[in-house]
Amino acid sequence: MKAKILFLLLTALLGFILFENWGCQREQNLRIWKSDQERIKTLRIKSKSEWVYANEEDKTGVRSSITLYDTTGNIVEETFSPDDDKVSRKTMYKNNSSGKTSESIEYDTKGAIKYQTIYEYDDDKLIGKVIFDADSNIVGRFVYQYDENGYQIEGRSRLWSGIFPRDDKGRETDDAIEFYFNTNGVMIAMTTKYHKHDKRGNRLEGLMFNGDGRNMKIEDIDSKLVYDYDENGNLILEKRVMNPSGELWYLKKYIYEYYTPNLTEQN
């Protein structure tokens, strides 16, 4: 009897050790994507649909947008409210000879051009984009900066600027901070985001503060963010809950369609 109990204990212990080692190995084998384009291209993602739910019990949801990609991982089309009788907005994208997005055109509900965006590169790095209205007036300009490893860490425009520190693998290391300005250049809001990350560097949870993150108190928390991913690192859930009411601001889920065969099928 004692021998049988000892055998069962040893078997359970061995199983636990094997499970732990498998889990550690699985974490070590997680691929860290250098960019969304690399992930989308490698996984051969064809489209991403965003579904919005009224609450946790809502099983139906409403598809609020669908994004289409080509086989190089670039966006070719975004449609908003695609299941309504009238599409609220559609954006079409063009690529240059290097396969990078060079131009996008946003159309209004009547199919007329509303905005045109021109993308600027230094080698393969997006360093800026200029937005024109239907009358060819410049209405927006964005500038981006990178660290020595080639990861985007800063962006700014007339109404917004953001700082996003990263490590040598492109994962966020410190807390992002964003500033918002009115048309007179006066700062009207400042948001700091604190995030927990998984081994791949994906955000799991986050807190949004109204302020620069210094000397923050619990009452300064604006909301809590929750994220979930599939085994390939694709975002499949995003939720934002307000503080202190606990009211759900939004709940989004994402569904992916693949070109075949995709990475999962190849494995």
C-alpha cells in the first residue's frame, strides 16, 4: 500500500515537472514580432473584423469594422460599419515599389473623397505622413522617431504627441505618455498608461491616468484596460472599464481570416 502511494506521488510530481517544463519551453518559443506587418505577413492574415459588444452577456455583438490585408502584410482597405445599410467610412490604401503604404484615401458616406494621406519613408522606416482634405489643403502632419534598434518610440502632430519607450526587442519597457493640444497649441489633456505584459511583450492589463504619472493616487485612475491574445500573438479581446463606477466603456473582440495555408496550419 505504501509503495503504491509512493508511486502515485512520484508520478504526480513527474507530471507536474513535465508540465512546468513544457510551459516554460512554450513561453521561450513564443515569437516576438518586430512589427504588425511582420506578424500579419508571416501568419498570412487576410482580414481582421472588429466586433463591439454592449455588455459581458451580449453574445451577438455588432461588427464595427473590417480591415483587409495583402500577402505582404499591408492594409489595403478599411471599412467602418460594414454591416449597416450605409457604410460610415471607407479607406483605401496604395503601396509603393517596396511594398510599403504610400497613400491612403478616405471616402465619406456618399463615396466622395474626404481625406488623402501621403506616407513618407527613410529607407523602410515611416518618418511622417501628411493629410490633405478634398480641396488639397494640408489639415494634418505626423512625424515619427526611432531608437537605435529601429523601433518607433515617439510621434507627434499639431494636436498630439506621444512617447513609447522600448527594449532591444521592440517591447514596451516604461509607461507611454500622450499629450493632447487644442488648435492654439495649448495642452488640454495628458494621459499616462501603465501596462503589464506577457512574455511576448503584448499588453495584458493597463491603467490609464489623467496626468503625467507622477504622484498619482487611486482616484486619478481614469479606467482599466484588459487585453487577450491567441497563441500566435493576435489581439482577440480589448476591454475598457471606467473608474470608480466600474461601468463598461467598451468591449471589443477581433476575428481573423487567413490566406491558406497559414502559419498554424504549416505547424
